[in-house]
Amino acid sequence: MLRATLRKLVVLESLILARAYGMTKPGLTVSTGVRLYGRPLIVAGPQTTIQIGPGAHLISNTKRTALGLSHPVVVKTMVQGASIKIGAHVGISGGSICSANSIVIGDRCLIGANVTIVDTDFHPVHLLRRRYLPLPEASPKNAILIGDDVFIGAGSFVLKGVTVGSGAVIGAGSVVTKNVEALAIVAGNPAVQIGTVAGVI
């Protein structure tokens, strides 16, 4: 009886927060138990989808994290057909997740302060085109897949086309341009493997 009542309260709290922060938009699915600390910036473009899994914590208030934040959590789909899926019990502190294709983040991931995850270059490299042309055309090869239980350190960048295996650790300030194996520890710019996660049961 008590557990059922608590579950109902969690669902009600999630709905109240979602409505208060404008998170009841077409294409946006917010699961039960999502906790918002401060107001995130979530933009689901036309004919795109954003899913935020149960129990996820989005921290947009700098008082709620030891390192402080440069900006609120940003989750944005940018072109028709783009999608972002954030798994269950994921923690995000002031990060930016922007998709022109597909970004999938597994369950129980920790995304440190001011991390950036993007599956597009935003601008062409060509000198004359980069200022005025729209986003480069989306390609399935640019999709990002982050497995379960991944820890991404503060200030890191995860760039287009990358797969990060479950249980991996990305050191603070890293720039990830290539795939990361499960349980690997990587760091640097560009990120390279420096170790493996110990103590795995």
C-alpha cells in the first residue's frame, strides 16, 4: 500500500515538473521518476523525437554539482528525423546533447559537468560555405551510441560516429573521435586508451 502510494507520488511529481518546465511538447517523452534540478533547455524539432528514461537526473542548477555549470542541460534535435534517447537513471550535469541524426545513451550513465555530445559538425569545413550553408546532411554513420554504465568526465566532447562500450570511462577534458571499447579508460585529445576498469563483478 505504501509503495503504491509512493510510486503514484513520484509519477505526479514528474508530471508537475515536466509541465512547469515546458517539457510536454510533441516528440518529447519524459518517463516517470525524472528529476529536474533547475530548468533545462529541451528542444524537439519538427518530426523528431527525444526520450528521457525513468529516474534520469538533469542538473541545470550550478548549486547542485561540485564543479559548477557553464549552462543548463541542453537537449536538442536539429533536423527532421533526428532522435535522442537517454536511458534510465542517467545523470547529466549541465551537458549539451545535440543531434542531427541519432544519439542513444544507455542506462546508468554519468555525464559530468559541461560535457558535449554531438553527431554533426554543424558547419561545412569549406572556407566559403561554412558561414552560410545549413547543417551538413545527416548520415547514419554519424550516429552516436553510448552503452550502459559509462562515465564521461567533465568538459569532454563525444563527436559524431562514435560508439562507447558499456562500462567505459572517459577522462575529463577528453575529445572522443573514435570508438571506445567496453570497460576501457580513455583520455586526451584525441582520446586514447590509458587503462581498463578494475573490480568488475
